[in-house]
Amino acid sequence: MRAQVQAMPDENGTRIILCAGEFDVATSCLLDSALATAAADPTVQRTVVDLSQVSFADSTLLNALVKGHRTQRLVVAGPLSPRLWRILTLSGLDTALRIAPDLRSTADTE
């Protein structure tokens, strides 16, 4: 499945970006673009990236998350696949990013 990125309507200053499929050098630009749009919107106070439906990710997805983390209040929501959790752990991003176990729990990551 190719990558899909969908920004949901903002709610109380939070933008939720739903990601699904495979993210690599050819497709991670979709997340990059959605994060840049959220960062540029003055009404967005926090961005949640739901990665629960991501089946594959490489370093380009991690790069998009790092850039997003630098430009806005970013929360990553799972549950994350074991493979995605592994690359976050190996890169050290599991401790640098706010990661919630699921979308419902993102309110607890303030």
C-alpha cells in the first residue's frame, strides 16, 4: 500500500494527521508537506501524527518527524508496529519525541 496522509479538521487547536501505508524516500514528502502546513498555521497549537496504520518506514519518515518536532508541538500516536518502534528506538527518537500509545491517549502528552 502506498503512503496516504490525511489532515483531519482542527479541534481545539490540535491538528491530527493520519498516516497509512509505506513511507520511504518517494512518499515521506507527503508527511513533510502536512507537517509544514500545520506549522505555518497560527491556529494550530499542537500536531498529532497517527502512525498506527504505517506498515513500513525508513529514515525519511524519521527525518520528517524530526523536522516536525523542531517546528511545532508534536505528538506521535500509535500503536506502532514492532518494526517502526524498532527504528525509533535505534535512532533514539523514542526518547526525543512525545509518543502516545494510541490516539485517545494523546491528550495525556501535554
